[in-house]
Amino acid sequence: MIVLGDKYSFSTIEYNRIKRNFPSLIHISYKKRSIKKSIDKIEKALNSNRKKLIVLNTQTILSPKLITYLTKLEIQGIKYITIEHFLEIYLQKCFISEELSANSSFLEDIHPYTFLQYLQKRVIDYSIISILLIPTLIAMIYTKFKIGKESPGPLFFQQARIGLREKEFSCIKLRSMHQDAEKNGARFASDDDPRTFPWGKTIRYRKIDELIQLWNVFKGEMHFVGPRPERQIWTNKFEKSIPYYGQRHLVAPGITGLAQIKYQYGSGKLDAKEKLMYDLYYIKNWSFSLELSIIWKTILFVLTKKREDLSNF
């Protein structure tokens, strides 16, 4: 595979995923390079590349001469594809550009669930609730016992989150942090957060603390699968700096989601943008099979703590 241009940079995890389909990846910079030199570089790369695919990863408009050249290559069986389509097909994410002039036509296909889709999701939701009801009750009883020993106080932790159509709801979790965890102000939690008590760290690591959110799913405030709900303080911040961030509120949030199994734990603008790309893909391409795949990958992640970067989706 040949990547022409520098508009998007693949992460190490993404590069490892791509290698499953394209063992050889050759990058050719297009900016500040003459058309002739670019074509010469492509010709040389094609001679050493087994899978013939050119990914157009350019910020600048391609010259007519280069387009003519690519068209002739296509006649010979060598395909080319834009970076936007490549990311959707091979990495399951929608490319987000911060350039005001960027093509945003993909937004036309991002819309709330149809009635049939919503019905299918609710069937899945209630099925999951039925399956996890007993484990959730056991987790509640044992956590109540451990909290009494390690961090006396309430069993549940409730926090306002932003859900469908940007409406706030009270998201509930089993408490995993000490009661004064935010005495110095709101901040993102981390994988090894010092504010957690011992058992709290365990239930966070194994995602047991989120089982009680099945109550939010039962009430219709959340689905089992969907974009993770964020706090108002963070959504206000991200909507000002990340294009299309508000699109994730076209659907109800979820306990797990495509971003959770595809992207490592992180916080801040860069991580929020990366996760949004997966959320937008999920909303745009929702299907029953995609939903079941995410649930299966979530189970594997909880059991092994290995994300989807180690296997095909």
C-alpha cells in the first residue's frame, strides 16, 4: 500500500491493524514535491509493493497531471482511495478535519436510529439486562461490604451526564473513589487513579462499577452500546474545539462502545477527537451485526484487557 501525502498520521496501533491487510506500507510525501518526482516515487514503490492500493492522503488539491496518471493506473488494476474512505473501510472511523474548507458530506449519513434500529437495540438492551441482573446484584452486595471496610460512605455514585439530544441525566455507578475525590475540581479519571480505594481500583479495572448503569439502560437514558456519556464541563469544552462533536448526541449514550474497544484509555482533546471518529462511524454504519460484534469484543476486553488492535474486527 502506498500512502501519498501527510494529511493524516497513522498511530502505531493503527499501523499494526493495517499490516494485516497490507504487509508493506510505503509513505510518499506530496507537499513541496514536484509532480514528476511524485510520479517517479509512486512508480518505484509500485514495483516493490505486492498489494496495489494508493491512499490519497493529501491536504492540497491533486494536479490534473497526477489525476490523469492515477486514472491510467486504475485501468491497469491499481486502485486508489481517499484517506476518508480508507479510514472507514479498514479502521472503522470517520476522519475529522479541523480545516473549515474540509468536505463534510459524510454528515449527511449520520442520523438518529430509525424506528426499526431503535427497536433492535432495545431488544438487545433488555436481553443484556436479563443476563447480567444476578451478577449485578452480587457485585452490589459484595461492593457494599468492601466499601464499609475500605472507604465508608454511599454505595452508589451519581453524576450528571449529557445524553440524547444534549439532555442531562443522572448516570449511576458503584462508587470506586473516596468521597472527596473531586475536592480540587473536576478532572478525568485515569487507569491507575490514586483517588480510588483498593476494591474500587479492582471494580474500575474490571468495569464492574459500570454494571449498575443497566438501571440507566432500563429507564431508556442509555443503551448498552453507544458513545460514552460525558459531563457538561467536558462537552462544552470539546464542542468549541472539535468539529462535529455534538453529532454524538444524536443517539443515546452507552455503557460500552466502538471507541472503548478500539482506542486506549485517555483524556483531553486529542483522545476525545480520536474517540469521536469511532463514535461517528458507529452511528453512521449501525447494524445488528456491528452491535453484536462490539458486545463480543467488550466481553473479550473485560476478560483479557486486550483491545481490538490484536485481532481483526
